[in-house]
Amino acid sequence: MELAETKNINTQLFFDLYDGVLAHAEFDPIDERIKRSYELIKNLDAPDIKNEDWKYTPIRKYLSLFDFQPHISEIPTCEPKFSNQNLVTIQNGHITSIELTKETAGKIEILPLIEGIGKYPELVEKYFYKTIHHSDDYFAHINQSFCLNGLFIYVHDHCIVDEPVYIQQDCFNENETFHQTHNLVLVGRDASMNLIKKELCTGDGGKVFHNLLTDAVILDNGKFSFSRLQNECKDTYQITHFYANLLPHAKLNVNNITVGGAFARNNYWVELNGVESNAKLRGLSLLNEKQHADSWVKILHNSPYCESDQLFKSIVDDEATSVFSGRIYVAKHAQKTNAYQSNKNIVLTDTANSYSKPQLEIYADDVKCSHGSTSGQLNEDELFYLRARGIKEQEARKLLLYAFASNLVEQLDDEHFKNEVKGLIDSKFNNA
């Protein structure tokens, strides 16, 4: 049955619920920016397939599956506790625990979003809620206008957080729900951290729509590594936004693994605003049945001597669909830029689809930039070679699929996380 398209989310529902909460909250550093987002929403509709950035993703049809009834009881509070691990848990969009080792707690602060904004208004005013206003993304502004849940993560200057910080986001609902989180991450000067986020689902409940946003700022010579696993239930629909602002000599490393869920749209907007800053983005989508995963990337080289490297891969089986749209922008004064972009896809059936749109927009004349895209099936010669050496066909196919994904998986820093991803690749395509 063809679904009727939904033009937009009824934002009045949000205002009806949030008015009472906002009246008791102190938002001084961000009040005006929230209002600007709302003004933009009033003049925007949810995108349709006529929008070039959503050409292969019918988001309005996904929206039509939901009767959006957001629910907020109160602004969440959660006191950090000492533990033998660094773990933040989020249940149904609400922070339920923050645990840090004593060593880590001396270097980093992890607070509920509103507490962090209240404690560090000058940092929020100076660094955050800026990049998003360069974008007309409907869902990003929905998040900024109405989201009170999320984390404020601050790595203090000159602090090296040696142990990874884990975020486990879990979801279980008996009825369909709409969740949002809004995270602010500030990595100080000469500081570094490794953040690993797992998005899971412990039970089959109603349909869930997530609209998640992370806004990261990496100060001079800071390093931020962010690895993420999307492995939620079959009735989960998700749009995520990752914004990053890199100052001089900053380094960003992002790894995103998409395995579960019905639909995932991952947006990346990365600005290289400081000389010799460096961004590396990696994405791997493992899709089957009727899953749909869409990666949209924009990297802006706004300073000279910067480097960016994108590598996105997908394995698409059954009637699944993968989409990649990536743009590298190089400003006129961003000389000596090195920028690379690659998208590679394996399509396992005639009913699976893969769409790719790599793009370059270059205004400087002393740069090294390249982009490319390939899509195809498993190499029959390689398959024959393995079978000729006594390896069964199903095992041979799994070996080739893992070899295709391996240069992304092997770059994951955390061994436990890496082994978990390896296991998911093995189980996802047992019958490939």
C-alpha cells in the first residue's frame, strides 16, 4: 500500500508540551538561537524527493508512519558517580546514569545538557549553536528548537583521556514514540578523548523515531575520536546530525557502523576552520531485507594546509537500499588542501539498490583533491579461487565480504568494539 506523504511534523505539539518546562529553565546563552531555529522551521517543510539531498530517501513517507506525540515530564538530572568504567546510559531518550573512573573524572566533565549550559554559559556562547545556522536542515532545527535532553561533555585543556568513554543508548517502547537528544562536546586545547556510542534495542516494542544531534568543537591541537554503532530494532527510524568545528591543528576521527533499524539517515557537517586541521570520516552500512541507510556528508575546507579523508562503504542484500552523497568544499583562500573521498558498495541481489553522488566544489588553485565511487557484485574470479581450494561457497562469500569491510573495521581503536563489529558482519550475512 502506498503511504500518503506527510509534509511536516506538527511543531505546535512540541510547544504545548515544552512551554511549562521552558518557563522554569535558564537558557540565557541559547535563548535567541533556539528562537532563530523555530523561525526557520516555520518557513520550512520536511524535504521531499525533489530536494536533491533527499532524492533517493522518501523521508515524508517514513514520517507518515508516525502520529507524533512527544512527551516530556521534566528536565532530566543525573549526578555523575565514580565507577570502574566510563559509561553513560540513556534509556528512551533520557540519561539514566553517568559513571566515570576517578582518573577520567579529573580530566573530563559529563553533565546533562541543561546543567552543562548553566555551568559553562560563556563556553556555550563562544563555541556552540553556530554551525547549525549555516544549514537549512529541517530536522536539525526541530532538534535545536525543542530538545532538552542530551549530554554536555567537556574535556579540559591539556587533558588526555586515556580510557574510552562509552555511551549506551537503549530503547524499548510499547507504543510509538519520538525521541531527541542534543549533545555538546568541547575538546580543549592539547586535549583528547575517545567516545564510543552504541545504539541498541533490548526488546520489540512500538515504532521509534529518533532525531539526534551532536555538536562538537575541537580546540587548538585537540583530538576527538568518535565511533558509533547503530544496531537498533527493525521498527526504528533515525535521523542523526554530526556537526564539528575544527580549530588550528585539531584532529577528528569518526567511524560509523550501521547494522540495525529500518531507516537511518546520517548527516555530517564538518568545518576545518583552523590551519592544519585534519578530519577523517569512515562509514560502513550492512543492510538486508528492506533496510534503508543514507549518508550525507559536507566537509568545508575554510583554512589552508588542512586535510580530509572520507571512506564510506556498504554491503546491500535482499531489497535494501544504501545512499551516499558527499561534498568537499574548498574555499578560495584554503590553499595546500588535501581532500579525498571514496564510496564503495557491494550489491548482492538484483532487488537491492545503491546510489552514490560524490561531489567537489573547489575555489582554490593549489590543492590535491579526488573523489570516486564504485558499485558492483562480489568478484566471481575471487569466489572461484576460494572454492577451488575447498572453501564452501557460503563461507567464501563471507570471507570476501569481510575483506571488503576490513580496512574500515581494523581501524577501530577499541578492541572490544572492533570484535563486536566483526561478529555483526559474520551474523548479518550468514545466508549471503
